Amino acid sequence: MAKYDPSKIEKHWQRYWEVKKFYVAPDKVRNKDNFYFLVELPYTSGNLHIGHWYTFSVSDIAARYWRMNGKNVMYPIGFDAFGLPAENAAIKNNLQPEDWTRKNIAYMTKQLKSMGTVFDWSRVVSTIDSDYYKWTQWIFLQFYKKGLVYRAKTLVNWCPKDKTVLANEQVVDGCCDRCGTQVIQKEMAQWMYKITDYADKLVDDLEKVDWPEVTKTAQCNWIGRSRGAEIHFLLPNSTETIKVFTTRADTLYGATYLVLAPEHPLVTELTKDQQLDLVGKYLEKAKKKSELERTIGKDPTLAESKVGIPTVERVGEKTGVFTGAYAVNPINNEKIPIWVADYVIGWYGTGAVMAVPAHDERDFEFAKKFKLPVRVAVKSKKEWDFSKQAFVDDGTLVDSGEFTSYTSANAREEIVEKLAQKKLAHRKINYKLHDWVLSRQRYWGTPIPIINCPKCGYKPVPEKDLPVKLPKLEDYKPNADGRSPLAKAKEWLKVKCPNCGGEAERETDTMDTFVDSSWYFLRYTDPKNKKVFADPTKMKSWLPVDLYIGGAEHNTMHLLYSRFFTKALYDLGFLDFDEAFTVRRNRGDILGPDGYKMSKSRGNVVDPDDLVAKYGADTVRMYLAFMGPYEQGGPWNPGGIVGVYRFLNRVWALYQKLNIKNQNDKLKIKGSGNINQVLHRTVKKVGEDIENLRFNTGVSEMMKLLNELENYKLPASVQKIFLQLLAPFAPHLAEEIWMRVLKNKQSVHLETWPKYDVKLIVEKTTKLVAQVNGKTRDVIEVPVGLDETKVSEFALASEKIKKHLIGKEVKKFIYVKNRLINIVI
Ligand code: ANZ
Ligand code: ZN
């Protein structure tokens, strides 16, 4: 008997499928619905690790399943290839970023092909190809025209090591998420996408999509929409006021002091002479702290929204200093002291808060430390010791003048209403979301298509001149002054101003790589188009994406940016949908042997190539599928893979034996049940499991089925069905047996998914007489073989029985197996 040798089989069939163009998805197929199945495109980091296999080869099981269920499936792949890691690696290895990246793409392509997936390679895109980034630039220009791009001086996160600006999302616990260096705040002019214009839609439209709750929650927290009011505190002997933003106007009578952020424009003006020194010193110190340091523990939403990143509950010691000045509470004309403290953030709200220690934890902590008064304005029925902690829930107002005994909800409305009449308050909605800083002072990225003219200022590159190609540069290392390396490309830099025709210079910043990946799913529908980013009819036949699978690490950044792009392109009239991903599922993470998420930087990655060489791609695929529920992932267990390998060997052996004459005659029916019943139940179960991304239980069903099959002489139909079930999981092995052993003319991957016979899978039932105190009241149908408790549940559920039990006490059940149940009352 021939041995199972995946190394011989797998390459052969991969070539066969490729030559036959099995997986090229046409835009239209008669009688078939299109199914756009998207997986996040990989970053070109060098080579694939087992996590990539998890994403691509396990999702492929579902892609193959939908194909077999009559869908015209598009399962595309591409490369996210610009960006810092590539540039840093190139610097380290003394190579050009492009050479390094192209080498990786070639190698990763080979690896991806070894998985035996249905990737449609005719649609591959790479974000570094100029015919791709031409459209990244074109979209930038459309947004520019629409006012969704602007340039502004902002305090930006600056990584001193990578010498670049980082988005807030790329700062983790105050450090650069790429290299771990402490991030500092620096003021610089940057290009921004006005994502905040879409804040409301980005929250509200989450209702339209079928996405994991964790992802929706993360996006909501990240956007941080907060409904409240602005209230004006008066300054004695001045016409100026201090505006505070509050979500708790109902606690206004409990305000005992006011806090300004160190950045607040009135700080110095208000500070009394004798306090100037202290306040000055305080401001110096506060400037050095990052926003995250200031907010962590005080504003947990900022940290919490980074799902997947463990946040330590570091309740930072509150610091602050009195200005010597006072403000007047507009509701009761009471004078309260004004403090400066860095737990108030300059850019959020108005950069000033009314502090209510009795009802806000941060204020409470601060008041305790600086011995400021705590005044109760809201109470509930709950006993509460206000000397120990703040009461932060809604309740009923106390000691609040005319509003005493109002509910919090009513008081919030009425208090703002009353002050609004005197123009001392108005309703206000705030957002935590910042605009998206898209420019990077680095070489390896999409050039920003802007020209800077000394006379006319910044002007967009005319569309006909796109793409603005990234020039080759001998020395592409970043400059310590923060200016982009492209400033060194002297030839490239010089350009005529599109407005006045005079000498001008190109913009030297490049784009954040998140821009590149914010629209790639559109390009897959028409990857080679030279005239438009994608033809509208082609988009129509595929988009929106039916299923998008990726990692929870993209809950806020990539998934938010792509939604923004989609909505903006929709508003510009280029798309006819405003949510691109109808269904999103997050795959779980594979933990390394040390129990941590596998990552290159941790050094706990498992090399899939070794495993493929040893066991074959089918085993690796199937083992990954078997590891755990797909949305949870699980720990890598090197021992487990052998079990799957043995399973496939047994499948192999089972079919090899068919070739040996009469061998099956020896096998009598000694299985535990009707083989057809087991088979059909498995067909149903495996199909449902795949649809619900529970590949693991799908695999175990297959294993159970094999145990049964080994005991039977297999009828031809059963031989076929088993292979059809196996095909999505172990495509090469299933094909080999299908074509070479069963001698079919056509690939197993062109088969339709087997149908199951409902009659064969329903459980057998029996009719049971149901009595109350010996009188027959109903005849109920129950599955055979149930015990007394289960049967009594069925009996109690019967309407006819229920009637006779009203107001009665059930004493006991008398059960005669499969015949009768009597309820004694
Ligand atoms: C008074 C008050 C009383 C508040 C109370 C809360 C509870 P969200 O939901 O995040 O919008 N706040 C306002 N601006 C701030 C800033 N720039 N930095 C730090 N904190 C700021 O939170 C709104 C609440 O956070 C506001 O409501 C304000 O404190 C504070 F019992 O006002 B509150
Ligand atoms: Zn000009």
C-alpha cells in the first residue's frame, strides 16, 4: 500500500488548480451569487508565521465551503507594503526599502501559495505599486477638494527614536507601539484627514452592520461621543467667563472649585501675583507629561478602547496648584477657587471643568489631597458615606435650591434650560476622536500629492500628473530635524507651481500606511484599471464585502479609517454604499508555547514552513482549524498536530484499501448505529459549524465519522460524501483520493456540498399518554429514551395539562417508560 506523502501530492494539485484557473473569480457567473470574502492583507514583514496561516488557511475552509454551496466566491489577497517596519529593517540590513520589500513579497507569495487556498491571484494588489498608490493619491485629492484634508500646527506625538510623528492610536501607554520608546509631545505642522466630520455617522451607523460587539464598543469608546452642556462661570470684575463642559449639570450645586488645564489660555492672566511662581513651575512640569499619563486612571475610556492591549490601572497621583483667583457659580452666585491641574486635558471640551468632589472620583481624590470642600448635591436610597468616596450615579437632588428633589435626569435639562435663558449655558456634544494626522516624515510611503509654492502656498498636484512617484534615494534615513528624507531628492523636489507656473517644491511628507489600507478592498474588484480606482459596475457586482475576517487589534484604527473612507467616498458619489463590511468576524489569536500572543518581537513564533515540510499543508490547516473556536484562538500545542496527521493518514489508508480486492468483505456491520444516519448528521453538523466559524467541532465530527467508517464496507456514495466534506479542510488529500483513487474526471473542488436527508437525522420520537391524577388529559410526543425529569418537563409544557394544574401543588410523577406519565396533585 502506498504511503501518504503530502510533499508529493500538494505541489502537484496546487499547480493543477492554478493552471486550470479554478480560483479566478469572474465578475459574474450564471445562476451564482457573488460572495466577497475578505481577509486582512498581510504586512510585508518578511515571512509568514503561524498566525498568518491561522488567518488565511482556516478562513479558506469557509471560502471553499461557500464555493461548494453555489456561491461565486472572491477570496483576494494583497500586500500592505509601505511603512516604518520595512524601512527600519532595510536600514538595519543596509538595503533599499523597495528591494527588501519586493524580496519579501516574492517569498511570502510562495509561502501563501503553499497553503492551498482559493486566493484569486489574478487580483493581487500591492500598496507600493505606483498604479495602486496613484489612486491613494487621487483619493487624497478628492478629499482635499471636499475640505476633508487640511494642514495644521498641532501637538503631535513624536517618537525620538523612529524620528516620526505617531497617531494617537500608535502610542501605547505613552510609548511608540513600534519600538517602545517614550513618546514626547512636539508642535509641528501636519496634514490631517477630517475624520471628526464623520464622528456621528461612525457611531450611529454601527447599527447597520453585523460586527462583533467588542469591535462596536471599542469604536464607540474611541469616538467618545458625550452629551452634556457648557456652563459659563463668571469672573468677578471681568466680562470674561470660564466655560466648562459637563455631563452632570445636575451636580452644579455641588461644585466646590474649578479646574483649568495647564494649556488653558486664561491660566496666566488669572493667576494672582503671589501665585505666579508656583503656577509657572507647575506648567513647566505638566508640559513634559504625555496625555496618556495624565488621563490614565482618570479617564479609563481612553485606555480601554485599545482592545487587546492590556492596560494597567495606574491611578496617577493628582497634582495641581491654586491660581489665587475665584469664579462665580452662575446658579447660586457662590465664589469658588480656580485651580490648575493636569488631570484636565487642554483639547477636550473647553479645557476647564467644574469640580464636584461628592460625585466625581477624580475630583474627590483631588479634593481630599488639597483639603477642598466636598458638597453633596445628589442622593439615592442607598446608604452612602460621602467622606469615603464619591457617589457617581444618578439620584435625587438635595440642597440644590429650587431644583431640590428633582431627579438627576430632569435637573440636567432644567438647570441648563434656566441658565440658557440668561445665555449662561447651552447643550453641547463632545467627542474624544481627533482628526487623523496622516503625514509622516519618513521615506517609505505614498508621497503626498501637494506642491508648495512660495507665492501661492500649498496647491494640489493636478490629477493628470498622478502618480507622484516615490523617487529612489541613496540616503533615505530620517533627518534628526524632523524634515522628511524626501527633501534630499533634489531633482524630484523641484517642480512648477500648478497655479502660477513659478519655481516650487513638492511636499516631502509621505502618508501613514493606514491610508494605503483604507481602500484596498475596493481595488480588488478591479485591480488593473488605469482610468478609475475601480469601475462602478465591477464594484457593484462585489461590494459591499460579505464577510471580513481579521484581528481584534484592528478594532479601532484600520476598521475606523476604512469606514471613514467609505463614507467620504460615498458622499462624494463614488460608492453606492456607506458601510463596506456587512459582516465582520475577529479571529482569535494563537498563543505561542509561552502562553503569549505569537509575535516576532517576542520571539515565540512557530515557523509554518518546517511544519509543512514535515506534515504537509493539509495537516497544518486542519490542526489550526481544530485548535479551538476560531473567534477565540488558543494555545499552540505541538503535540496536537500529530493527532491530525494520524487522522489524515487513516483517511488515506481507508481509501487505499478500496483498491485491494475484496478486503471489505471481512468487515461486517459492527458499527454502533445506522451508517447513513451518522453520515447525514455529520453533513449537517459540519456545514453548520463552518458557517458559524466553529471549524474545531467540524473537525471533530469528521473524526467521529471516520471512526464509524472504518467499521464498514463503504458504499460508493458514502466514499464520495466523506471526501466532499473533507475537501475544504484538507483540499490536497481530498483531491488526490478523489481523482486518483476514485478516478473521478472532475476535481472534488467543483463538487457541490452534499445534501443531508432530514428524515435521517431527526431523532426518533414516541407518543406518551399524559395523565393528571390518573385521568388522561393529553397525548404528547417526546424523543425516545428520555429519563423521568426530561419527560416531566415535556408534560408540564403541555397546554392541556397546564389547565389542570392551575393553583395545584404537584406531589409527584409516575413514569412508565415510553408509555405513560401521571402527574399526582
Ligand atoms: C462636572 C461633573 C460632576 C462631571 C460629576 C462628572 C461627574 P466624558 O463623559 O468623558 O465626556 N471633563 C470635562 N472636560 C474635561 C477635560 N478637558 N479633561 C478632563 N475632564 C473633563 O466626561 C465629561 C466629564 O469629564 C465632565 O463632566 C467633566 O466633569 C469632565 F459628578 O463635570 B464633569
Ligand atoms: Zn505658485
